[in-house]
Amino acid sequence: MKIIALFISLIISFSTFAQSARHIADSIRLKRRVPALVYAVISSDSIYELGGVGYKEFRTKDSISLSNRFHIGSATAAFTSFIAANLVAKGKILYNTKMTKLFPEIAAKCRPEYKNITLVELLSQQAGVLPLNSYLELHKVPTFQGKPVAKRAQFVKWAVQQRSLRDTTGKRYFRFSNGNTAIAVAMLEKASGKSWEQLLEEYVNRPMGIKVRTRWPVKISGKEPNGHWNEAGKFITLDSSHWFGISPALTGACDANITIGDYIKFIQDQLRGLRGGKARLPKRSYEVLHYSYQDYSLGWVSIEVNGNHISESDGTVGTFFSHTEIIKEKNLAIITLTNSGDNYARGACLNLAKMLREMRTIL
């Protein structure tokens, strides 16, 4: 009887948690004025909570689905860093490989401060490439000719002729720019002889059984969520005909989209790897990705609080927002996604993650 009572108690607890999580998510969605929120609370081998509230488009009643895709913007860097770790493990490239070794023709034309930058400096956001994070900054990227791989090589040539923003005072460990990641992508392509898209299939999609794709979700299907942002003082929907898009030169830096179900699989692999479980790479490879540097490692913000190693990845280019956090010692990860990219959206994702974290700790 005691076992039955305990079993019933657990069912009630998890049911209550699910209902509370959904209620909290919708309250935050309404307060923060975002169209939709989807979320997950997971361990390395379990899904504790998975849900979604809201709509694919502002001021419609087309409900969001857990099978819908969300653009993750600069959080794409975590996938590119993972690809880099695989290539390093296979001996295709070294973390200390210099950009000019792979692109010697650029050495004579690049600014002096870029001549010795390495793959690890780019992935850890220490190379000082000009910021290309907002749509205004991304709009400065020239139109390059040829196929995506050729455009990425041309981007490297252009980027290393721009003024560096590298900190020389020692006060800042990193300055985030999608430009850093984009140059790293070009290096990975040159070293492997494959496009970023091919590398994504080889090291992420096929082995994990997921489908990370690129561009705005609504460009893939009209059934996917629209992005939203403020334009000319108004909160608007970015439909498939909207002018804003990401240059193919920066695809591997900030133009991936994914379903929350597939994101869960990727994050669970990261968590298993960090905890020494069965994963795609050895434990040490994941530790390099997550804990190499203070504040920001390779695709992940690095924080240590009360002995807990916390990795975070936020992503946006202004139209969607994603937040992921991994707490190794607690075998816990939280993902929150929304189809809006303003400060309200950021607040919604961070607030919901905080509430879910606190609820899980209490439970």
C-alpha cells in the first residue's frame, strides 16, 4: 500500500508541476507580450517537463506546436563549436591553428591584429572581430559572390580588414560577435574540405537523429512560426516576404533553426558528455567546450556558482530568442524559446527559465 501511495503521490506531483509550469509560462507570455513560449526541463536521460503556450503569429489564434521550429540566432555557435570539437578529435584541425595558415593569401591584406588569431580564439570570442549581432550590424556585411563556401571565404577576407574590437586592457575576457564564429566556420570548411551544412549533417543531424536547419522557419513552411520585432515603433510580424535575412556567409554563426524536441537531444548529449556518460565525444572534449575560459568558453557562457558549473547559451538576431542553461552537478538543463526578439522576449525566456529551475529544485 505504501508503494502504491508513493506512486500516486509522484503522479500527482508531476501533474501539478506540469500544470503549474504551463500556467506560469502563459502568465509570463502575457506579461512580457510575446506571441509564444516553448520550454523544456530535462536531465541527461529524462524529460521532466515539456510544453508550449501561445501562437505562431501575433494577434492570431494559430496555436504553437511542440513540433514547430524556432530560430536560435547566435546560439548556432554552440553547434559550430561542437562540429569543431569533432574535427579536432579526428585530427582535421587544431584549436591553435591560425587563420592565416588556412588562408595564407589573406595574410598580406589583413590588419596586423588578426594575423595570429586562432580557431580557439574565434570560438571563445577573443579574436575581436567587429560586432555583427544586430540587424543593423548584419546589414553592413557585403553581398558576396558564388556558393556559400566561397562567400564564407570572401567574408574572412573582408572581416580581417575591419578595425578590431579586441580588448587590450585585460578587463574583458571576450567580446561576442557573430563575425568571430563566421571566420571559425570558414576555417572548419577549409580544413575539412566540406561545407558547414555537410559538417552539420555528419556530426550533428545524422548521429543524433535530429534536423537542425537554416533560415527563418517560415521560409521552410507557412505552418511554422513567424518572427517578430519592433520596426518604426511598432511590434510587427516578419512574414516570409520580409526584407530581413542572414547572409549565407554567417549561416554557421547565427542562422540555425530547430524544434524543441531536437534541441533536447542535442543538449542531453552535452549533459551526458559533461557528466562522463555515453555521448558523441569523450568527456574531456565537452569540458573544453564548456569550461576552457572564464566567462565564455567555446560557444557557451561559463559560470560557476556555489560549486555548480553552469553553461548558458542565448541566441537572437532580433526576431526570435532562445535561452539554454546546463547545470552539470544537478544533472539538469532548461530550454526556453520564443518567436520574438526584443528585450521583452529576452526577459520572458530568462524569467521562465528561472521559475522552472526553482520549481524543479523544490520538487
